[in-house]
Amino acid sequence: MYDIITIGSATRDVFLSSDKFIALKSKKFATGTGECMTLGSKIEIHELFLTTGGGATNTAATFGSLGLRTAVITRVGDDGPGKDVIEDLSRFGVSSHLVRLVKGGQTAYSTLLTMEGGERTALVYRGVSGEFTQRDIPLKALETAKWLYLTSLGGNVALAKKIISHAKKKNISIAWNPGSSELEAGLSVILPLVQMVDVLTINREEAQLLTKKKKLEEMFEILHTNGTVRVITDGTNGATAYRDGWSAHASTTNVKSISRTGAGDAFGSGFVAGLIKTQDIREALAVATLNAESVVQKHGAKHGILSTWPSKTQLKRILIT
């Protein structure tokens, strides 16, 4: 019996860090700012890191490191990067027996161009991680877990519905951190699924786009169902958890960020690990914040993951109001 099974993508990540990558504000970019470099020249890379990523494996690494019996469901190719993903999971004590090895397939690959200060642009090739089907999700195997942690399925909302509905039917607790491709389906499609999950974690920008609201209390009112927990993160402004009219906010400690890649996965999995172990939302917020802050201080979504449960002294560093 597993404490938790994570579901979602797995990638091979390459981090390229250089002070030659600069931010340039322009309306030509969707976010209003572009990450730029000189065209036609050779750019000196100061640091290069090879690691693995993807929502399913990043979150599984946290759960495994914090002592939970963990397995992961994902898709990788039968290539070198796929083998690296599976080998990396073993470092965290995570079972890979539910990983689907796609013959002749290519494992997802990301190149992350990282500026000073940790902001980055990710060049993403989805590979076999972008092609989830029901045959990749053995529903019977899900019943071997007390919890499921569902991340992005590449926009396959119908498959997410089958997983969530099955978990609900079998009284398996489920946490969901939907990807942008799932959220793009809109509130009318997503809300019935949200109402079935025990824990929902999204960032403030995603919550605003989904609910068309700007105030946290209005977002929670739309997304909350009695007895469930909803968490909205807001970068360096911290995160707020809400359940049945009660809320708590965790402040950050403003640690210096080297790379923000994996911070969301670290927070979400740290929060759920805290809930599983303590059933205390305040402590779960503290664990989540410590895990995320540890991750952003290193390159790679897994390198900074907490290796042991935080001490009382460490937990007290996070202000919960």
C-alpha cells in the first residue's frame, strides 16, 4: 500500500545560466517582458546543470524524501533521458513500477535559460509526456494508494475526470495541481472536477484567469467545497490556504533565488505531505514554504528538496497568520 501516487509528466532538464541573458520589456511579448540575447553571437554559459523534472517526478521526490511510500505514474521513452528519469527516482526511494516505457518514444526535454536572480525561460519538448491516454493510467493500481497527487496531463481533461471520479468512488484522497492546458478549458469544465478534489493548489494568476475575480476571498468562494482545502500561491508574497470559512497565510523569508524552476511542485507536494503527516494546515503551509524556498536556492527542481522533516525551529521561521 502506498501513501501516495503522483501522476503527470517526466522530463530531462538542462539548465543554462548566463549573465548574457537579459530581460527586455516590450508589448511584443505575451508577458510584457522577453528574455533576450545578442543575435548572431556566441553566448558564454557560466553554469550548466543536468537534472530531471516534470510535475509527477518532482512531487514524488518530495514525498519520498519526507518518508512517504510513493509511486509515480508517467510516460518516458526508451531512450537515455528516460533511463535517467527512472534512475533519479530511485535516489528518493520512489517506486517506478507504474512508469510506462514507450518503445521508440522520446522522453520530454526542457532547456531552461536562466538569468541572474533565477528568472528563466523554458524551451519545452513534450515528447511522450504530452500524449497521455487512459491505457497509461491503470485505475486498479490507483487503489493501492491512500492519496493521489495529480499534475498536468497535457490538457487531457477527460482523462483527469476519469482519474478524479475513480478516486472519489474508491474513497481515495486526491490533490490536484492542474496545468495551464487543463485550466484553459475554462471554469464551466474545470469546476465540477475541482469540487471533487480534497486539495487544489494553483497560483494567483491561474486563479484569476479561471474565476475572473481579483480578490482572494472571491476566488475561494467559487473554488471551495465544504470540507476541502484550497491553496493559492503568490510567489514571494506567500501563499494562502482556505477551508470552510477559515484561512491561513504563510509569508516567505525572501531567500535569494537562483532558479525558480520546480518551486510550485515543491510547494504543492510539501503542503500535501504536511497534511498527510500532521493534518494541520498551518504546519503544512510551513513545510510547503520551506521546501519551495530550499528548491529555489539551487538549480534543478529536485536538488533542493528537503531531505528530512523540518525541525520545530525551522518551522517557526515561517510566519503563519
